[in-house]
Amino acid sequence: MSPLYFYPKASTPGCTTEAIEFREFKGEFDKLNTIILGCSADSVESQAKFKAKQKLNFPLLSDPDLR
């Protein structure tokens, strides 16, 4: 099982809070054999910066064309 969550823009207050909550509860998701995936229209580079800055421990996906 993989919870895929979408967010409008990396590094905005609400999106950052949501990502941090997923980071903090990752251990609980791991116990359920569940992979967390986050996705937004931000570029791969922007996603990488957001992930590093917030020390996120799960993959972020980029969908700049909103497909």
C-alpha cells in the first residue's frame, strides 16, 4: 500500500506542515509496510531542495504538467 498525497507547492506553510507530519509518522507507516509518496507540480530541483531542507525521509514526485 502506498499513500500518495498531493500538495500545491513545496515550501509553503501548509504543505511543509503536512510533509513534516508524514516524516514524523514514517515509522508507523513502515510498520504497516506502507510507502509514503508526495507529489506536486514543482520541478525536480525544487522538490530536491524541499526534501533536503525538511529532512524528508520519503520520495517526492514531480508532475509539472499536472497529468
